[in-house]
Amino acid sequence: MTVAIDMGRTEQGATAQLDLEELLATRLLVQGNSGSGKSHLLRRLLEQSAAWVQQVVIDPEGDFVSLADHHPHLVIDAGAHTEAALGHAAERVRQHRVSVVLNLENLDAEGQMRAAAAFLHGLFDADRSCWTPVLVVVDEAQLFAPAVGGEVPDEARKISLAAMTNLMCRGRKRGLAGVIATQRLAKLAKNVAAEASNFLMGRTFLDIDMARAADLLGMERRQADMFRDLARGQFIALGPALSRRPLTLRIGTVATASRSAAPCLMPMPQTDSHSARDLVLSDIPQAPRPPPRRLATPGPDLLSQLSQARPAVPQGETEAAPDMFVVAERQRRMEAILRAMMAEAEAAFRPVAALYQDFLVRLRIEALEGRPPDLTQFRPLLASARAGVEDASLADAAWPRVQAMAASLPDDAQSVFLLVAHMARMAAPCPSDATIARVYGTHSTGRARRLLGFLEEQQAIVCCPEPGGRRSVAIVGIGWRTAPGEPGAVAA
């Protein structure tokens, strides 16, 4: 049975329909900046499909509890239950086919991650006899599947990320259809976003998010500016459950409303300063005023203690500077560790956060002294390792200029630029599309070609067509140029 969900209207005025059965098999990703209408879109989808499929809503802000006013949804306050209880409740939700809203608004970020993970794991681990279709909607998915670590402990982040990965990667066979919404694609783990086959892209302003949205929709980068022009509630749709070609649609109206109203201007109250003081400060307990601090004049004894806080250098000697040989040797060993990591078969396609954790483990195994680099310092090291830059290029007097140019580019483009610059310095053949795609961390040669176009738009390189369909690349301002290479050659 085919069930068509009415999501709104297209630009031509036709009904924008979503194939619910196809959605259950292929999953959905919704992206748009705050205020673009993501929550309204999710509410429209939930209301229109409530009569046809069981629903589970992971609600970090409590926006969807109002669904229970018009539909038989059970609202579960996650703050009132333990993680074990949430896991058992999830199993019973699948057993009895009850639609629920998991309200996480009373928990902090770590608590939300742990509660959502416990509930999702309960859905995932249900008995095989309960594997009936469930639409699992996760709002603000970047909170539960972050691309990089943040202030939340790693343990909670890993548990939550594993639950989201199970939902999107392995949930289909268990009847779980993930619908995830995020404000920024750049903040969402790539292995979670990549499993969706249907996309609804709303208003977006940041270049990196527009570029990723364009890549997911199979659009050229120069077309990405269209995401800035979308109105609130307007989305670009693509996918087997929506449209075979990018389709602009406007989401229809909803019956229920969010508890958080959109901001609107209101006239200011006419209150004078004396009335305002009474309204704000009356009956507030006053803390005892601390006694005034007396600043003592530093005497000879205090000054002598301060001067001896750091051991004095004996006369005639100078402070020992860091041993440059030790620093260089430590750098060489770190680069060797990274080269060994990148030589592994699937290393090029692993996320940066996972590579960084692997790198820290290997540093401990090697007993490398000194403080390890943080994630910001790790990224340029990883870019050089991805590009396979050799010591000869690093020793070139012009290489610092190349590194400065790379630093001005987005993180995910730096390794490809360094690869091309390294080949150009050696006058080696231009890397093929497959080689560039591998260094970029993708299997798509189309993305590799678009990335070269992006680097040319940034005035970092110049692509030069050569006879026979080959190409060469020159580095702007440096004077290096690759030899002609075959774009369609296999990865090196």
C-alpha cells in the first residue's frame, strides 16, 4: 500500500507529496539555520503520518509535547526516569506500538545525550517479533551525533553517537526509519548524515554548510548560493520518497503549535525608574557587604620572596633553551605515526575526531614525551599526512608560503591543496580525480572535480587543460606546476 503524505505546495502550485513507505526504507535528513522552519516541517510530517505509522520523537527542547493534544502520543519526561528505565520503556513502546515524545528539556547536554542513547538503544534492541515500522524523529541531531568533541565528556558523546549510528546505519532492518534535523551539517557526524537518501534543505548562510548541502543534492558549488534566498518554510527536496530532481516546495500549515512562540515586537511598558526599582529590587535579600580590602605595601621581605619564586640563574650562565634536536625529533616521530595511520586501508575515510583519538593512543604507545597537540594543532599535521607530503617539500624555502595559503582554506580542502602543491613542486603528474577524492575522504570523483573548481575560485590554483584530455595544475604566486596527468586514472 502506497501512502502519500501532503507536505505542502511546489513553486508551480502542485501538491508536494512524500511517499511514506519509501521514506521508511530510505530515511530523511532536514537541514536549515535557526528560524528556517525545520520544526514546522517535522510537525507537518508527524501530523500527516500519525494515523499511518508509529512515531518516536527525540525532543531536546520540549517543542513537540503539544502533539499529545491532538494525537494519542505518550509524553515521557526523561528527567524523571533513570537510563535503565528509559531503555525498558523503549522496548515496551515497540512491543505495544505506542507513539511517544521523549521530552529532554529538563536535562543538561550530557544528560540529554545519555537519555536519548538509552532510549534509542532500547528501540534498537527490541525483540525481533516487535520489528514493526517506526518513524524515529530526532530534532537538533547535531547535539546527539556531533562531528567533533565538545564540552561533553567523551564517554557520553561516544554512547550517543553509537546510538545515532545504529539508528541511521542499521535501523532499517529493525523497522526504524530515522528522520534527523540539524541546524548545521558541518556539526553533524558525516557517517550519520551520509546514510540518509532523502533531503530537505532550508535556508542556510554559512559557506561550508551551503557547500555540503549542494554536494548532498548533487548540485554545483556555484548553485549553493540559492540556499541563502530561501524563505522561511521553503525547502529544496530531493530523494526517492520526494523527488528525483531538486524540487522547491513550501511546507503547509499544522494543527498543533509549539510552546515556544516566534519572537515578535511588543510595545514597551510605561514604567518610571522608581516603579521599576520597586518591581525588580523589592524584597530581594541583600548579601552582607564584605569589609574593605586593605592593600599592604610590599616590603623588602615580600619582594625578596617574589624574586625567589623562580630559581635564579647562576651568574655567567644563561637559561637553557629548548633542545632543538629534541623538538625536531619529536616532530619527526609524530609525522611518522600519522603517515603509518594514513597508510591503513580505510584511514582516508575516517572522521577527523576518530583519527585524533587513534593518534593520541599511538602517542601513548610510543611513549612520546611532551604535551600532545590539541585538535586545532592536529588538523594541519593530518592535512600534510593525508597529502603524503615528503621531507623534500617541507625543506623547500617556499613551503611556508604554501602552508600559509592552505591555512586560509577550509579544513577539508587543505589536504587536497597540499597534495597538488607537493606534486607541483616535484613537477610530477597532476593527481587523478580518484587520488584527490581519496585524500578528500570520499569515494566520489565528482566531488574531487568540484573541489578543484573551488580551489580555483579561491585563487589558490589554476587548472590548465592539456592535449589528450589531460590536465596540469599551477600554484598561484609560487610558480610551481604539475606535469600533465590523466584525470580518469585510478587512485595512486
